[in-house]
Amino acid sequence: MKPRVVLVDDHELFRAGVRGEIATSVDIVGEASTVADAVPLIRELDPDVVLLDVHLPDGGGEGVIAGVAQERPAVKFLALSVSDAAEDVIGVIRAGARGYVTKTISGAELQNAIERVAQGDAVFSPRLAGFVLDAFRAGEPLGGDAELDNLTPREREVLQLIARGYRYKEIAARLHLSIKTVEAHVSSVLRKLQLSSRHELSRWAQQRRLV
Amino acid sequence: MSALLFERSSDDRVIAGVCGGIAARLAVDATLVRLVFAILALAGGAGILVYLALWIYARSRRALPAAALFALASAAILFALGLSGTALLGATLLVAGLVTVLAGGGSLRPGGSLPRLGVALLIAGAVIFLGRHGASGDLLAPGAVAGALILVVGPWLWQLTVERAERIRLQERAEVAARIHDSVLQTLALIQRHAGDPPRVATIARRQERELRRWLYGSGVADAESLVAALADAAADVEELHGVPVELASAGDAALDDRARQLVLAAREAMTNAAKFSGAAEIAVYAEVGSDAVSVFVRDRGTGFDRAAVAPERRGIAESIEGRLERAGGTATIVTTPGSGTEVELELPRTEA
């Protein structure tokens, strides 16, 4: 069954482009261009996946997630952005998005990312993987939950390969793991990213200005 | 001064409509105003004097007699409070100074000039008034002088700050406009001219996107100063020259010293090779700055190649990549097999070799 998708982006042109690229493989049930429109729409339609622009005129994508998550916990969010600024990306992930891809992503890869998120997996772009590796840098003294505040060597390895442009399948082959295991590692990193109280995360995201 | 631009009330009047006028102007109950005047009238007749002053001002709009009456009223209040003659002199000077300042251009509002006489009177008044009045005069006098100065000079300084902020804003705006003109508008013009050539349009748009992004989120300087910025430059150049998108990801960053520059040049060569020979639709570059080494990975999903089959006179890989890294004290590893793409791994220890 095709995943039911709501598209939230304030640029009509961009929405039209995405519609054209993914309409064959997903079922686009609704579109919105503001936080105020998106929240009631998503609550009403209860889609599988919301493609969410990080920047919206009346607040960020975080606002949409905050307005929906309580009532519709099953709705998954995939963040789309041209910004690539670390504080935006980390912010929307920590708010609850299950993945982040750049708007320059190809149609085929976007379809793939939507399907992955619909199944409950996490989707990291190479750039996001780089951010996360930087933010979870080893060697800092920690005060919080050590399990949540650190990446395991294996998670680090997987993230590094994502940053280097490897797909899950290629990572699995290279590390002699199953694709399911790779997905489990990425989901685990996502959970840490969302739940870690590691204060470096927010500080790092604020300080960081991406080229 | 706008609070003084009241008209005497013709329908709400007991004597001359002054209280009614003030009440209307300040939007309060007239009885309240009358009560204040009545209480002031008990203080040596000050209320009566103030009333007369306002009446005169409202009738003739002549400030001087009104101000004089005000000063008298103030004196009456101070006398009623039991102040000495010296303190009264100080207070009078204070009021006179204030009046002079106000009369000399209303400089309590920003933009006015600073009448020196007024300032001098204010300071002298403050010194005398507070110097003679009360046991803590020694402590209060300098404070009063400072207060008087702030009262008069403050708005003027504030004006300067506002002007400065405004100037900076205008300057920034001009810079943004110049930038948009030089880059975005030029690019849009280029895109229109090449509308029939989609790959070229895509390349132009992508380069513009990179430039704009660097300007918006980066350091804003033309020459890259960090490793990641330099890699982004190299990626943009390769993209433009060969029309293959280069995705750059990074964790951490480092200063661009000579060795790092060699690393960037080697990475650029690897990107160029991938763009020219691999046939891949996209190149992935990842830079990681660790505590003891800097690593750059350049990966494509192209055809790959057989090292042994590369003609010996083709010196690109040996010289530009491996030789360069070796001289800088690092290592270059090239992993490739025909049919499964290529990954060039460049590593440079951070401590000087």
C-alpha cells in the first residue's frame, strides 16, 4: 500500500516539483503552507508521513510537530530543508522528526526516504550524519545518562559511512551486517539525538555555522 | 511639551476651565486635578500660582511669564516644606536652567541643541541645592550633577546611538543589495540565456546556491579560511567545471594551514578524477577533523578502475594525490574495483610530522 503523505512547505513551486516526482509511489492526501494550516490538516487526515519544511512563515517545522505529536503519535515526520544550518536541523530532529534530507535530493531517493520513514526507520543525509558525529564527539566529560550521551563504536562507524555517501545496503555489505541491523543502529542514534540531555548538543548546534 | 498644549475647557469649568482642560488633555477625572491643585494651594499658595501660570499660558501661549510664575510656585512649595534660603536659590537655579534648556530648543527631546547657559545653571543649581540641603549633601551633590547632566546630555547621546544603529543598518542593506545584484540577479540572467540547456542551467543554479549559502551561513569572506570552507570551494569548482554534483558533509573543522591546503588540493584532484572518469551521477565528499587526524573521503559510485591498467604517463593519482599527501606527512588510500566505484581516503595527522 502506498504511504499517505501530507506535504508542508510554503513554496508552491517546490510543492509542485515534489508532487511531480513522488506522486507515482506515494499518495499525497493534503498540502499546507503554514503551521496554522498544517496542524489541523494533519490531525484530520492522520497521514503516515508528513514531509515537513524546516522553515515556515509562521514558525518552524518544530511548531507543526509540537502541535500534532500528542494527538497523532503515529504520524512520522521527515524534515526537508535548504538551510542546512545545524541548529535548524538538530532542532527539528530533537522535536521529533524521524529524518532529515536536503531539498536537492533526487526524486528516487526522496521516495526511498519516505518509505523508510513510513516503516519507522530513521533517515539521515550525509550532512546530518556529519553533524551528529561532530555533536557527539568523544572525550567530553558528561553529567547525564551515559548510555544516551554517547554513541557506540558501531554507531559511529555506521554514521561515518553514511557521511561518506554510503547507502544502507552498502554499509551492511561493508560491515558484514544485515540491513536490518544497520537500520537499528541508525534508529538508535536518532533516539539518542532526541533524548540525550547532553548539553553540548544544543550549544554545539547554536555555535555551528555551516558553510 | 505637548502635554502643555491644552485648551481651557469651556464646559467643564469652576474658575477659568484650566483644571478641566488639563483633565481632558491627560484623560483623567477633573475632580482629581482640582484636588491636586487644592492641596498645592495649601503649600504656601503654590497651587494658586501654578493655576495662574497655566491660565496665562493657555490664554496667550507666552511661556516666559508662565515660567516665572512656575518658579515662584516652586519656591512657595519649597518654603512650605521648610527649606532654607540657600536651598531655595539652588532650586531656583535648577528650574531656571531647565527652563533655559527647554526654551533653547527643547533639547529634552533628541535632536535639540545644548544651550550651555542652561547646562551651567542646572549644574550650579544642583550643587547648591543638594550641597546645602541635608546631612548627606557631600554624597548627593556629585550625584545630582551627574543626574542633571544625564537629563540634558542623555537624549542627545541617545540620538547619536540611534543614528549610528540606523547607519549600520543602511550599510548592511546596501551590502545585501550589492550582493544580490552581483550574484543572484546575474545568475538569473544567465539562466534565462541558457534556458534551452538544462544541464548548464542546473550547474549555474547550483553554484549560485552554494555561493549564497556560504554568504548566508558562512564567514562571508571571499577566501576560504577553514578546511571545510576550502573543500566547499573546491567542490563548487569541480561541479561547475564538470557538471557533476558534489555533496559535501563534514564533522568538525580546522584552520587552513599549508598542510591542510595540500590536503584540499589532493581532495580536489580526487573529485576531478571522479567527475571526469567515473561516469557517476554524484560525488560524495566527507571531511572529519578528529583530535589526532584530519580525514577526507571522496567517493563515487562510478565505473571504478584498475590501477595496473592506468597508463604510467598519467601522473594524476601518483603525483597530485599520493605524492602530495606524502610530502605533507599523510597517507592516501585508493580503494577501487572495476564496476563498483572508487573511494579515495586522505589522512593527515594533526601533529606536525
